[in-house]
Amino acid sequence: MGPRRFFFTSMKKMVNSDIFGHLLKSNGLFINREAMRPTYMPDILPHREKEINNLAAVLVPALRYETPSNVFIYGKTGTGKTAVTKFVGKELLNKGKETSKKVNFIYINCEIVDTQYRLLQNIANHFIDTWSERIPFTGWPTDEVFAKLKQMIEKEGGVIVIILDEVDKLKGDEALYNLSRINTDLKNVRVSIVGLSNDLKFTEFLDPRVKSSLGEENMIFPPYNAGELQDILNQRVGIALKMDSIDEDVVPLCSALAAQEHGDARRALDLLRMSAELAERSKSLRITKKHVRLAQSKIEIDRIVEVVRTLPAQSKLILLAILLQEKYNKKTGTAGAITTGEVYEIYKELCKKTRTDFLTQRRVADLISELDMLGIITARVISKGRYGRTRDIKTSSSDDLIDILQEDDVFKGLVNYKIRGQTRLM
DNA sequence: AATCCACAGGAAGATTAGGATA
DNA sequence: TATCCTAATCTTCCTGTGGATT
């Protein structure tokens, strides 16, 4: 053991290994980095007092062992649905403990837990330490899990509030139907459900029985306006950052930019956090508008890179065709304006090279407009008079997307693919 | 004013994939 | 495990059209 230990300690001295220590010491701008993460739960949620009170009013019967109404809450992303419900839930639990009432509060994100089986399993496993053995990931018939769940919560007693975040992601409405009727089979315990959704039309094509029983109360969270976003950001700045580490026009800028994007508080926070991190990395003493601009473009680029990376193969081939044509045009000095037809021809060539079978032009046209909607390219319809009507296709990001496509093994050989010198009118 | 290119983009049917059900 | 259902994907066939050219 001795020599080995010596080896390592001496290594440490030899190599310039204290990279983190160096970064740790360089006094950054943060006091509490966590406070800028979207998961952070502040003690006060600005501009949501009304929503908090409304929800609390609906749930308060739980503390008297009465069944609270089921609630549906709508609101776009970043309007504080999750934060408000979690906040109220926490308070409810506290009050329950204080008054020694049996109140349970379960939060489930249906985007992750998206089938009836896993939903029931998830709820049931909340009570494992109070009673019984765990329900396995798979194997049991669904109705048996349901029966077991009822048995378990009956034993638990009291009132159980279940939060279903992103309910619209839940597959099939059977789960909701069963849950909404669960109270009829229970004596000792009351269950109430709070569903969160960012899709206003969600209930429209829901089983009417579920709709009426779950939508006893409805709440709508409006988007934040720029001023409200400023208050939220300022609150976080106070917790997260050192004094005097931020220009006073930074928060208004972040708020304004996020307000344009439907008042999404998460966006605003991400933008601010990224600005702060960029400022810190560039060893600036204060966060300035410059950093916000940088952060904004970085977020945008990150988004595009992520989207491109997860694109289906066919779309990738189409995108590559566009990129190659663009490169070719740049080299030959041909002016922009790539048409659908041109893209399709190259796309077909690429498919032959990769031994992929190609889609029809009709379909490719749809995929092109899909790429347009994702913001990777811009494709607007133009008329070239006698020479027809087509789309004018350009990549919208100046960044080199070819590198990202190259990660895909299939594309390795294609990136240097030469477009045949085609003589084309105009 | 008439023509006509090179597609856009709608409708409907076929095919496929993934999940539910027996 | 087989098969059945549904939603997404893709094809086929189609009609429509802005504006340079004739």
C-alpha cells in the first residue's frame, strides 16, 4: 500500500492537476448557482399569489378529511404550473403534519411515467415504507396492480392528492378514468387528482365521463408579462449572484426577450443563467448585455444542434443535400436560391450512395417544410414566372451543421460528395 | 391577354410500427 | 405469443397558381 500511495501523491505534484481548485478559487459571480436552475423552488413565487390561493382553497378540505375537488390546471410552459402545485403541496404536507392529519401528496410527471401500469405502480410504490412489498416493473396484470393499490391506500387512510404533470402525455384515457372513479371503491381514504397540462384543447377529445369527473375545477395560468418576469429574475439574482455582479439593464433585457417567447419563465431563467455562466467563464466582473446576446445565440445553436442530432435519417439526408448544394453554390459563386427540385435530385443521389431507398418528391417537400418549422432552414415559396413556382431554400443557421451530421456513421462518406457540374438555366 | 413552368399542397388510400389485448 | 388496433408515415393522384415569357 505504501509505495502505491507514494506514487499517487507524487504524481499529483508532478502533473498540473489542480484544475478544479484553480477554478474554484477564482471568485466567480455566483453565491448559489442552484437558485438559477429551473428546479429550484424559491420561498416566494412572485405574481402567483392568486393561483396559489385558489389552489389552496380547493385542496384545503383535505385537512378536514373531506375530498377535495379534482382540478385541471392549464398554462403554457414556464407559467409556473409545476412550481405552484409543488409549493401548495409542500404547504399542505406541512399543515398536515402540524395538525397531525394524514395527508399524502404525490407528484408524478406523466411524460416519464406514461402508461397506466407504470402510473399505478408509481403511486403504489409511494407507500412501500408504510405497508407491503414493492410492485414489480412488469408482470402483474393491470387490474391486479389496481386492486393492490386500493388495498394499500385503504390501509394508509386519510386523503391523497395526486399531481399528474403533463397529463396530456399519458397514453390512453383509461388510466384517468379508473383513477377518477377510485373513490367509489374506497371507504377509509379519499383521493383527489390535480392534472397539469399545457394543451388547452386536451380535454376536448377526452372521454366525457373523465372530463366531467376530473374537471370539477379548472384553472388557467396566464403567461407572465415582461414586468412580472423581471420580478422573478430579480428575486433569483438576489439569491444566486454576488452583489454588483450584474448590469442593471441585463434583467430587463432577459425578461423582454423571454416575454416575446410567450412569457416563459423557464426561458428567462435559462437565458439569465447562461449569461451569468458565460460572463464567469470569460472572467468578467459583471454580467452585461453582451453576455445576454451571447447566451441567446448559444441557446439557439444548442437547440438546433440537438434537433439536428435527433432528426430521422431521411430528414438528415435532405438536410445534407441542402447543405451540400449550398456549399457547391458558394464555391462556384452561384447566387443562393436552391429549389425543391434541386434538393430532391441530390437527395436521390445520396440515397443511392447509402443504399437507402428514397421517398417521393411529395413527401420530401413535406419534410422540407418540417425542417423549416423546426427553424433549421428557411423555405419560402417564390415564383420564378415562366420557370415555375418552387421554394427558395436556405439554411438559417450560419453554423456548420455538416459537422454534426458527420457524427452519424452513415454520413461519413457523403460529406465530401461532389455535386456533378450540372448546367442549369439561370 | 394567354400560356405554361415547376412546383405547392389537398385528399384519400396504402403501408408500417408500436402498443394493447386476448 | 399471436393478432388486432391505431396513429404515424408514405404514396398516388390530383388541382391550383404567380408571374416571366410569348
